[in-house]
Amino acid sequence: MKTFKILVIIGFFATAAISCSPERAAIVENKPGVQLWGENCMRCHNTPSPADFNDTDWTTIEMHMKIRANLTTYESKKIFEFIKSAN
């Protein structure tokens, strides 16, 4: 539980500090969540099946991976909406 609280606090401050360039925002806006998932998550590791975790687990993973992968709020939202819709 303590680790979770720390991740939430770090995520809050990291999100506040990260800004998205207009060029990146325009590119991301036209991509579906499944494409962003493939492009961002597979850079570093094999992606698990959306069915491997429940929505609560994916919410925790989202907070962690948003920071680790330097995702914008919009990218993170699109990716995890896709994942949650597929599990």
C-alpha cells in the first residue's frame, strides 16, 4: 500500500511537469489506442494480453507506465481505454 501511495504521488508531480508539444499532440490525436499501445509498450517489453489483468490492475499499471514510458495524459488515456475495453 505504501508503494502504491508513493507511485500516485510521483505520478501526480510527474504529470504536472510533463508537457506535450503541439506537433506531438496532433500526431497522437489521430492514432487509435491500439496503435499507441503497440508503439509505446513494445519499445521496452512484450505486452501482456489485456485479459491478463482486471480494470483495477490496469489502472495501477497505467499510473506506473505513464511515468516510465513518459506518456502524455492523452496517450495514456487512449492506450488504457483500449486495454480495458479488450479485457
